[in-house]
Amino acid sequence: MSKFWSEVVHGLTPYTPGEQVQMPGLIKLNTNENPYGPSPKALAAMHEAAGDGLRKYSDPSNAALKDAVARRFGLTREQVFVGNSSDEVLAHTFHALLKHELPLLAPDISYSFYPTYCSLYGIECVQVPLNERFEIDVKDYDRPCGAIILANPNAPTGIALSLAQIEALLKAHPEQPVVIDEAYVDFGGESAAALLGRYDNLLVVQTLSKSRSLAGLRVGFALGHPDLIAGLERVKNSFNCYPLGQVQQAGAVAALDDQAYTEQTSQAIIATRAWLAAQMQALGFEVLPSQANFIFTRHPQRDGAALAAALRERAILVRHFKAPRIDQFLRISIGTDEECGKLVDALKQILA
Ligand SMILES: *Cc1c(COP(=O)(O)O)cnc(C)c1O
């Protein structure tokens, strides 16, 4: 604490990211990183871009990257916003689109950055409880509000809403912006991008961190009506005109264009997820149905924090949240088959 802090700084509750520790032989299943490397084409494009051109500022309009996103989704450049990570895209979204007289609605159990951005930007947020099966019920959002944000698939549950459920939400709130955070959509969800032509209140946010295995590159994007995108551009250009460098943009373009690689690695993760869920159930764990690159699981007789600590002693990191309703759960990122095999072996020892 310092007398030099502004009032807003005193009031902040910063987000706590999963640990990034270095340990020999560590199996890191705590931050939903992709166990397969990025597309070799993305790495080659970044090598190529790391040259004399770095003297110059990067393209402030991010035209090449926006066009790559637009190609991928069959949209125009005016329907695309890009940023330095989807966290940054989300921050600009909260700032530009989610502060209104009536409160923002968000699930009570979801990405914990949402309440953090609310505190940063002075947005009143009402948290709508998930149902007893830990699902989002879109009918629970039938109430006056200024805007809505949710993650689909949701985090940390991994449970996905169907496109029909998202469409019902959009129809029920034609006068409010509805933001769908699709960080995990490539692992079995349905993207609301298909609805963009019909709903001018829809903003879809995605990232290259998970399915494209580029968490360290920091690239995210939003898709929406050109008027929503123009609002985001106004905030971005009042904050940092060059949030993405040339190397970053070149890697992101090549990764987006290498859809075959994304699909191949995502399918491998989906197959490992099914195997891991079955193994965990055989050990007595309850596993929520996941469409993401992690599972959310609890054991009826074992304390979640104690299990996470016992795994940690065996150099396996998983995520445990000390939050109401979910403090008995572990969120386990899907690693390689070998990593998940070692996790199951460790759990067998711990439970024995
Ligand atoms: C990982 C994640 C993000 C952030 O992705 P970055 O692009 O790496 O900032 C956003 N939303 C959810 C729900 C996530 O899990």
C-alpha cells in the first residue's frame, strides 16, 4: 500500500494466474497450455519476420492479421478486432461495451478475470448462479441488465452451451451486447461466429493461446458487427496503437492459416480427454462433461486441496480454486497421453 496510489488502485482485486514454476520433470497441467507445440509454419513465419523490419513500427491497423482471421471465419476485416492476448481484447470489451446503467450479468462460476475487469472499470456485475449440475441456464439471464458475458465452453467447468441456447440468449436481449468468450471452442464446442450475420449485439472473443498452442505469443481477437468493432478500436487507439509486433502478427497469421494442424492437435487432445475422464471415473472421481482442453473433477471422499498438494509432491501441477461451490474440484489440463498416464498412476498411489 502506498499514499501515492490512486483511489482505483486501492480498490482493485488483481487476477491470480496459475503458477509458472520451473521444476525438473514437472508435469504441468495447471494453466490449460497445449501439450503440442505451435504449428511449424507459425514458427517459420516468425523466424522470417525477425529481421531488419523490426526497426519500424508494426502496422497499427493489423490488416494482415485481421484478414487472416476474416478468411478463417468467412467475415470481412471490419468485423474483426485483434489484440495482445484475448485478456487484452476482453479488457477493451469491458471498457468499450459492457458499462451501462443496468448491471452486467456473468455466471457466478466462470473466468475470474471478469470480476477483475469490473473492478478496474467500475462496472456493476451481478453473478448468476450455475444450476446444480454446474451448467449455465440461459433462462436465468431473463432479467433486466446492461450487458451479458459468458464463456462457452465455460471455465473452469468445461461444460458447453449449444448454438441454439446462445441464439435464445441473443434473441432475448436484442438491446444489450452479449459477449461469448470462446477460448476453448475448438475442443468440441460450437462457435457463435455462425450467428454474426443475424445479431448485431453479438461479440465473439477467441484466443490463439489454447487450440493454437501459442500462449506465449499473446494474440487474441474478437468478431462482431462493424459498429461493435469500431468501439473496440476507439479504446485500443486511446491506449496503445501498436499492441502487436511484426513477429507476433506473422506467427499468428501462419497459425490461423494452418487449420489442418489445429484440427489434428485438437483431435489428439479430445481423444486423450476421453481416455483421462474414463480413467478418473474408474478411480471414483466425478468428471463434469468437458468440451475444453481440461476436465473439472472431484472425488466424493477426498479433499480437493489435499489431492492437489499430494500431486504437487509428485511434481504434477493441477489447478485448485479456493472458491465457494468448487473448492472440492480440481481443474486438470489435458496433457500428452504420457503425462495423463503419469497423472493417473500418481492418483492411484494417492488413493491407495
Ligand atoms: C485462457 C483464457 C483466456 C485468455 O487467453 P489469452 O489470450 O491467453 O489471454 C480468456 N478467457 C478464458 C475463459 C480463458 O480460459
